[in-house]
Amino acid sequence: MLNIDLHCHSTISDGLLTPTQLVARAAMRGVKTLALTDHDDVAGLDEAHHAAAAENITLINGVEISVSWRGRTIHIVGLGIDPEYPSLVQGLTTIRSGRAERAREMAAQLDKCGIHGSLEGAYKYVGERRLIGRLHFARFLVEYGHAKDIKSVFKKFLVKGKPGYTAHEWADLGDAIRWICGSGGTAVIAHPARYQLGKNVLDDFLHEFRQLGGTAIEVITASHTPEQALLFARHAQNMDFLASCGSDYHGSGESYFDLGQLPDLPVGCTPVWHDWAVPYE
Ligand code: AMP
Ligand code: MN
Ligand code: MN
Ligand code: MN
């Protein structure tokens, strides 16, 4: 079992644990190196660093940037970023600014199908109001019995073609990669199988990502089956990408993988941390 986990969320975005609680849970579960990767925000990193020092684990500065590419939403994780890098800070501020309006539109749609009070209901679950997102709506929908769990919400609601889905323009792919790499970080494609890109589109995406300066891809993530992990390990090797692994933990009962519970990277992958000066044994 690896004890490095490079993708998780705190209450700053849509996780259930504060940065301190998250780091403590990671440490308790044997994680030695953890990246906190909140959506479109780096505000949890200071607190996470304090907690990591107390728990004696290494905390990597991370972020998960929402990107629009050819009409799809893609997530790009930045690892080892400088959270004070001006264009990253400015870029994240701009992406976040659309979330309040989007939430109002999502609620208006749910209203139309007889589900009332979702905006206030979703806001009850946010840590930081500026980060209101689909998972907060999902928790409200489960609470009021519209779906049995979070996973079922994302089959019946909040996805393309279903009530509560609102198309949204996130960051440009090239901009997100430039903010990450310009700040000294590594750009990583998050949970690549989630986007269900066909072979040709996937090929285009991987090439464009690489051409724009992206260098890594998540091979091990909770959203991959073992077969998908092997498939993306092959893509990583073919494209000369480094391989990353992260639980994408949001909270117990909501995540498939807990912190510190990740399978090893498949043989032949070069870990994204291969040249980091951090302990990972
Ligand atoms: P947003 O950034 O507001 O579009 O919200 C995206 C978040 O919703 C993701 O980061 C996940 O936390 C959650 N999410 C999206 N799709 C699913 C799914 N199929 N199952 C569970 N959570 C999901
Ligand atoms: Mn999330
Ligand atoms: Mn994601
Ligand atoms: Mn995530």
C-alpha cells in the first residue's frame, strides 16, 4: 500500500472535514505525504500546513482547477504550486466568481420540477460560500429524500440532460496549466476516465494537454476501476506522462477510497513524486 495521497478536499471546497481534521485523519491512516487539492481555491493550505507539522506528515500545496475544454468540464490538479503566485490567485478568483450565479440557476431548475428550497439547502452544507457547488446540492437532495445517496444524485440530477444541470464556462485549459506551471507546480489530469472521452477525442486531449505544458495524469483514483487504472497507466507511458495517485476523498460515506487506502501504481509508471525531496516510503 502506498502512503502518498495527492488528491483530497476539505470544507474550503466540498469536503466534509476541515483541513486540520483531514490532515489528522490522513496521518492516523498512515499517509506520509498528502496534497490538499480543493476546487478552485488554496485557502485551506495554511491551516493544513500547521496541522501537517503537528502530525509530522508532508503537506504538498495543491489545487484542483475546473476547466472547460470543447464544451466539457475537465479537472486539472496542480501539485507543488505556489499559492501566492499572482496569476494563479487572480485566475482562481475569476473562476470562483461564477459559482453563485450558477447555483441560483441550478436552484431555479430544481424549483421547476417541484424541488424547493435547494439554494438555501445547499448553502447549509458549504464551508466557504464562494465555493458553492454540485456536491452541496447533492447533500441537500439526499437529506430531503430525492435520492438515496450521493452517487444516485449524480444519476438523476445535476448532470447533463437532468434537472439542476447548468452549463458553465470554467477556466481555459492553457490558462490553468500556465497558472500551475508558472507557479512552479506540476499539472495533472484528474480522474481521466470520468470524462468518458472517445478514443480520438481522448487522443486530442492528451496531446493538447502535453503541448500546453501538462506533464502528469492520475492513474490511481477512486473513480477508476482496476482496468481503467491499467489503461491510463498505458496512456501515461505512451505519452511520457508522470503518474499520480489520489483518493479524491471528500468525506466518509461519500468517497469510494478513504485516505491512505490506495493501490500501488501499476508497474512501469514513473511516479509524479519521483524527483521530489519528500519521503514516500
Ligand atoms: P462542481 O465543481 O460544482 O461542478 O462539482 C463537482 C463535484 O461534484 C465533484 O468534485 C464531486 O465532488 C461531485 N461529483 C460530480 N460527479 C459525481 C459523481 N458521479 N459521484 C459523486 N460525486 C460527484
Ligand atoms: Mn468535489
Ligand atoms: Mn474532480
Ligand atoms: Mn477532486
